[in-house]
Amino acid sequence: MEQINVTTKVRIGILLPDLHGGGEVARCLRESGYTVNEFPSSGEAEPSMLRNCDVLVLSWIRWESMKSILKVNDEKRANADSNPPMIVLCPANSDLSAVETEELGENTSLLPYPLDPHLLLFQIKALLERQKTNRDIRHRLREREDVLWSISEVFFSVDHEFRYTFFNEKAQKVGGKSYQEVIGKDMWEMYPALRNTEFYRQMHQVAKDRQILISEYLGPITGGWFEMRIYPSAGGISALFVDISARKKAEESLKKAQEQLREANGNLERAVEERTAQLHAANERLEELLYSIAHDLRSPLRSMQGFAQAFVDDYASALDDRAREYGRRMTSAAIFMDRMLKDLLELSRITKTDIRLEPVSLAEAWQSALVQQEDKIKITRATIHSSPNMGQVMANPTLLVQILANLLGNTLKFGRKNVPPQVKFWAEQLDGGMLGIFVEDNGIGIDDRFHDKVFRVFERLNGADYEGTGIGLAIARKAAERMKGHLDFTSTPGLGTKFRLTLPGS
């Protein structure tokens, strides 16, 4: 708190008759540096002149008249700071305990007579400091009330009897009543609709527990949603209502959108399930048709092949070279077509047959694949490097051997000219309990552009230079998928290819 300096800036009014020592008091104050205005007679004590003083020193006999002139304790006065602090001097032999101090007011002090100059100076300083403190407090309170009055949210205060003590501008708009109508009135009488509501219960709960309460509230007056904050205070209860109707509307819209999305997802899932079932049924019909066509075509094809070969054998002496070449090509084409039909039947069989998985030794399956490709290994002079102790996988023994034999056959078939094939075979443990089975060669390799194409039916990247129907890798991948695995590869043209078969470990 800033200390009050004794300077001529402080003006003191003296309303003491000479018989009570008015002249002595004035002399003492002037010697202390104060500016003193003396009002020895009542006619000089005009209200405007008195209000220009910072402090008034008066006798008890003038107290009643000054209280009336300055309107001390008048609750309707606009500004408490308009009244200067006063020091009342009682006459000699007065009993101070008999004085009703409530009548004096907060800016008034009572001193005994005869006057003690030191006590008078101390009281003047104390009153001025108290006045400055009260003025600062009132200023801050007015600032707070100005803010609360103008905020865009409902704010009001009630006393311990639930009578309104503050009612801001937003509260007037929402509540439909003016400040003058509600101040000092019982809130439950002003708004009977609030009785027996959750808000009513919570207000009484805060009044009882003296704890802050925060909740969401659907107002019965406006029908809007509010976030309600109720605060206990020394004078009663204050409440702040933040309008969250827009947020609630957005939440409701979001909830409806989420429900619509869930419904749409459900419809989509059902549509996908139905479409999947339809595609599955269509695939089954296509596979059955493919199997039927492949099976039925083999019989007339074998007849064509037999008659073509018999024609060439029986009439070779009567045919010229061109006719014999035509016959040879007919026979070769019939044989190739028969191989294609056999591969189609094999693909259909793998697709349709029930597959039972069981623990299978990789070493034994690889050995069976080597036996199947034994003749090609000798012809190509291939070198096979096999890793020992490769463990087991969950697979169908027949399909696993078929895949390995197919991959080994590819490495032997697609070798570089005049370079003996080098084949490596090993296995590695992968994440998720899977086992990676690798077959790597040093052959011609496959360009990345054809990565997916090699697994399609009848796709032959080097058909003019290498034999085959172009369906072997499609059969191998389908077999891997039927065993809950996958077949893929990485390759570098001119350096070789590495196939990776992934299957569940045992």
C-alpha cells in the first residue's frame, strides 16, 4: 500500500467551536504541513465546500448535522468516494462505549476529547490509507462487474437466501426480465419453472457443500443447452452459463453422421459379402466349365494326334518334304495342346480339391523334387546346393513337392547359354511363425515389368526359345495359396532369379 505523505495536497476541514479547541487543532495540523480550512460557524459549512476537503475534523455536537448534509450511510448514493473521511471528537468526559459505532460509517473514526495531536495525525493517515484502499477495491469490483455485465454468456449471483444480487445483460435477454425486476427478489419466485429441476437441485447442493459444480444443462426457459458452472462465494452463489447449443447440435449431427456411416458400412459389407458369394459361385461355375472343356477336349485331341502320326508314318514315302513337315507340325501342335489341357486340369484339381495340411519335412520334399527333375539335372549339368536341417512346415506333401519340382524345373529350363545352372536351396524363419523357403538360380532372370505376368495362365515370356505351356508358375502360386502361403520372386535380368515360398512353420 502506498504511504500517505504529509503535504499541502491533503486538505483538512475543521468544524470545532473554540470552546472545544478548534484553534489549537488547526494550529497543530498546519504545523504538520496540512492545508486547513476552518468552519467555526455552521453558516460557513456548505456541503460543496465540505466535499472539497480530504478529511473533516468535527465535534460530536456537529455529527448529526454533518451526517445529514453528507448523507453518510446512504445506500442509494452513487459514489461512496464522494464523502470525505471524518474524525469525530467527543466532548470531555464522554463515554465512548455508549456511542453506536455502526452509525459512524467505514470512513469515520472516533477520538476522545481533549485532543492528543499525535493520535489525530495517526488517524488522519490511517483514514486516508483506508479510503485509498477502499477506492482501489471498489474500482476493481466495478471493473469486474463491467466485464461480467458485458460478457456474451449468462452470469448472475444470489445471496444465501437465493435473492438476486447481480444479473448481467445476457441473463436479462435469456431470462426475459430486467435487472431492476430481479435484483433483491427470490430467484425461484421470479422463475417458478426452475423449481424441481436438476438446476434447482444443483444450486442447493452447492449452497450446502460449498464446492464448485460443473455440468451440462438443458434450460427449461429457452430450451437451449448450457454448460453450467456454479461457484460458492462468501456472499452466496454465482453461476455462469455458457451456451453450448451449437456444439450440442454439431455433436448430434456428428452422431447421426456416424450412425449413417455405420449403417452404410453395414450395407456395404453385406453388399460385398453378397458380391463375393456371387463371384465365388461364378468362379466355381467357370472352373467346372474349364475342367469339363479340358477333360472333354483331350479325347478328340488324342484322336487327332494319333491320326496325324499314323498319316505321316503310313504315307511318308508318298509325301514330299513339305507335306512331311506339315504332318510333323500337326503332331507337335496336338502334343503341345494336350499338355496345355493336362495343365489346366491340374490347375482345376488344385483349386477344387480339399487340402489337408500336416507337418512335412522340407528336406524330404526337396529330395522328392530332385528325383523328379533328375534327368534334367544331368542334361544341364546343374549343381545343386542344399542347406541341411531345414525343419518342417505345415503343408500338403503332394502340393509341396509339386511346387518345389516346378521351381527347380524353371531354374534348369531358363539357364544362360553355355553356363551350367547353379541352384541354391535353403529355408529361413520369418516373423509371425512363417517359414521362408528359397530357390535361387544363376539363369537369365526376369525383367520387373513382367513380375505379375509370369503368374498368369498361358503367359510365356520366352515362348520361342524355351519349351513349356506357361502355366507352371500359376499352378505353383495357386498351390501355395491353398496351403495358406504365398509364392513370389526377385530377379535381376542376366544374373538370376530368387523364388521365395512362404508357408506356416510347424
